[in-house]
Amino acid sequence: MRLRVEFTTEPFDLDEAPPHAVVARDVIQAARLDAVDVGPFGNTAEGGADEVLTAVDALLRKALAAGATRVSLQVNVIGEGEK
């Protein structure tokens, strides 16, 4: 199964990326995912179910530890075949 995760971390800082946002970006970029798009107001990543769920676990733990007060995420099934 293939999944797509979309997420944001808060609180926002329009002047510079807060530590929790940097940690979240680093976790997703280091994960074994097929497609990653990191932006200032939202982030997406795609990959196999195990890889996405492992990355989401690390993302939540590390972003919260780095000061995130809210993490909003959505996970969608986008296909059945592994890539």
C-alpha cells in the first residue's frame, strides 16, 4: 500500500522556521520516502506504508519534543502497489 502524508506544525513564525518545523523537515527529508515536498505552510511526502508510518512516528515525537504545540496531519491511501 502507498500512502501520502500532509502535515503542518505550530506555532507558526513568519520570520524564520521555528525549531519544531526544522526538525519535522529534517525527519521527512531523511526518511526513505519516494516524494517529499516541504513548504512554508504545509508539507507532503509519499511512500510505502511502512516507510510513511515510521516517518510519521518520528515526526510526531521529534516535533513535539522540539516545541510544537500542535501537529496537524492527514494520511491518504494513494495506491496499492509498492514503489
